[in-house]
Amino acid sequence: MIVRARKALHVETMSRLAGIAQQEPHTRIRAGSALAAVLAVMLCFPVLARSPQPGSQDATLDSPATGPAGWFWTLEEWRPTLSSADHRFTMSIRGRFQFDAGSFDQSQDVGNITPQRDVEFKALRSGTMTRRAYLGVEGRAFGDFSYEYRMNFGDTRSFLTNPVLNIARVSYNVGDPGTPDESHFRIDAGFIRPILTYEDATSSAVLTFLERADVVNVATSGYGGGTPRLGIQLTFQTPDTLRPGDNLVVSAAFTGQNSISNNTAFPSNATFEGENIFGRIAYRLPFGDFDGIQVGANASRILSIAGSAAEGGARTVMLQDYPEIRIDGHHLISTGSVPANGGSLWGLETVANVRDVYISGEFYEFGIDRAPDCISCLAAGDPKFSGWYVTASWVLTGERRTYQAIATNSSFATFTNPIVTAPFSLHDQNWGAWEVAARYSDLDLNWHAGSPQTACVGAFVGCIRGGQEKIWTFGLNWYASNNFRMMFDYMVVDVAKLNASGQQAGQVFRAVGTRLQLTN
């Protein structure tokens, strides 16, 4: 009976798959999404039925569910993993879901237009969005190879729509990532998430605030980083370089085009279709067993800029970002399209932790090589911009952010979320972990902007009025468990930006953002 039932189920499933293939494209996407979710549940079910729940006394233990030829399933931190008996082949099912809500509080006179002031964005939209909805697999093959494949069904105001390929990479490893006391070398190729800047190397699942700082987003999206990118990356990590317990990471990457045309994770920017080379170096000096300070540097060079310009014509670069919250979707500061044939970036990073206190900061300067077609603009020189931020957080319940010297993804030399020692439980009167944080960020996209009530003519020909954005962010993070957290951010945003006529187009406003996150 069981065999016949399984055969019947197989026939029915195949017929439904055939029906899906004949539907319209948008229908196939939605049906495929639902099918992927169903398959994930089916794969997880044997483990869920036989594994302990988070918060129980046995939650940290693996509960293998054996299969044919020695293959077995385990579940750790709600991550289903299929492994061969010799562990040379593994496959883990990964998911990350972030649901955001936000509200903007603008001044009542924002709509008033005067000779001195004309605010560019007079009605910022409050609402909700699915910030990220990742679903994919990762694992090991033949011992020394690793892989990662991930789709993103988020970055939209609705759920499970407009899915885009987020990562599809294959890596060759020299050294075991599971042994951080040994040196490790890795080669990544394919649709990769390259390592550029400290905060972008930090996984979105462990960010202290809803979004990365403005300057980091501009640095990565404009100069070869971000995700996804077609490219190749080399990473070397070694401990005990100068003294026991230290850590050194050196990475270099070459990236090309963003081949996903409907990927809305990036602002419009021709550099996504160009070629870039960049790298990061970071060194951590420990103070005791857990505390320490890390310093690092990043650099990038735009080798070529593609686009639709005629042969021999100018391409353009555009640097811009959101106000560290994505609900509205407008770039409040932007250089506009700057005719260019290249550009470069350099920056410094510093990160430190002392017990349950965590501090990080970065500074970046990035420039654009103007194209020679704007003769009058060349007198102003090649524009340069800069930005920086500093972050501090304190885990009120005593846990600490954990340093991660090596990672199976790109999060080398970064910090992860606090490990919750007492997950939320009404029965046991546990309340999880609580963290308070503050950040100040400053991004200046002006170049020879001139004075108010003046235009970019005469002495100011070639000026760029991208604007300057200063943001104070105060955050409260609740880690109910290692897989579930809620974030609450309060922001004071100050945008100073002159329009082409010299009127003030910026504004000061406040925003509140929240996030519900589930991840494994």
C-alpha cells in the first residue's frame, strides 16, 4: 500500500509540474515559488519530526535521520543539512526572511516653495515591504569544493514576486573552514558576493541596524561590490601571524557585469555593467580570549564602464543612496549621471569589542575620472566624494557579539549576532537578549557645489550638487532566539542639497523603522 501510494503521489506531482511549465511566465514564477516552499517543507519534515526544538535542553545536539548508503539528515539552529557518511558531501537548506515597516515624519511646511527653498521629495511614502526573502542551498562537494545557490524573492512591497538570482558560486578551498586555528585559502567564481568594506562583508542577517551606512552602500554599489556580481575572488586567512590569537585576512576580486536586468537591489548605475578590481585587508589584535581591535583598508578601481553610448562616446557613473531605510524607495542624495571613463576608491575600517560593547567605523573617499567630452567641466577637475560612520552597541543582557575569523560565505573578519543564552520563553520566564545601539553617518556627494541662489555656470561649471546626508540612528534589537529577532530604529535625517537653480532641495525629517527577521 505504501509503495503504491508513493507511486501515485509521484505521478500526480509530475503532472502538476508539467502543468506549471505550460502556464504564463508570471504564473510559473509564483507556482515555482510555492513549489520550492513545499519542497523545502517536505525535505525538512523528517528532521523536524525527530529533532528537538530551540530552547529545549537538547536543542544544541544533532539528531541524525539516517537514509540510504549512510546519508543522514541533521538539524542545528533550524538548518536542515543532508550529509554523506564521510562528510565530503553536504547540502544545507538556508532561508532568510526580513519584513520591514516604516513611517516618515516630515515638517508641515515641506510643500511650501519659496525663492530660497523647493524640497525635492515632499511626500515620502510610509508602508511595509519584504526587504529580503532568501531561499537557497549551500554545502560541500568532494571535500575541497563548496557551493552556494540563493534566490531572493524580496526587495519588494509584495511577497514572492519578481524573484532574482542572488548568489550562484562555486569555491575551491585549501584548508577546512571548520578549523579556524589553521590557514585557509579560497577561490570563488560565478555569481558571487564579493568582499569590499567591513560592513558589506557583514551578513545582512547580523546587521546592527536595518540598513548599512550610506557610505558603504555607495562604495559597494558604485565600485564593484554589492551582490550579485559575476566575477572571481581570492581570499586568504591565517591566524597567529604576529602573536597568538590574532587574525589576518587578505582578499582580492575581479567583477564584471550584473546580468540580472530586473534586480532592483541596485540603483541605476552604468558601473554595474563595467569591470572592477578591488581588495580588502584586515588584521585583528586580540585582548584576552574574546576582546580585541581590528584595523583594515579597502581599495577599488573601475577598469571600464559599459553602457549604451555610441562607440568612443562617454559612459556615465551615478552615485546615490536611500536614507538608510528602503520603505519609500527614493534616493535623497544623488550625483546624477556624470560622464566618466573610470574611478577609484580607498578607505579605512576599525572595529573593536570589549565584553558586551561593540564599536565599528569606516571612512571612504571615492572619485570619478571625468570623460573628456565635457571640456568646460574639466576645469573643475575630477570630482571626489567622501563619507564615514561610527557605530556603537551594548548588549544589555550580557551576551557579546562573536568575532568570526573565517566563514563559509564572504563574512571573513566580521562580527555575528550575540548568541542568546536564554531564548524567550514565558514558561521559563526568559526574555532573550536585548541590545541598544547608536550610529552617526555622514555622506557628502557635493563637488564644487557653489553657494545658494547660484547656478552651475561660470566659475561653477562642472559642479555636482549631489547633496550631503547626515543621519543619527538609535536602535533597539530584541533577539528572542538565535533564529528570530525584531529591530526598532529611530532616525533623524538631515539632507542639505542645492538644486540646479541654487534653491535648497533638502530637508530634515524623522523616520521610524521596524523589522521582523527569521533566519537559519
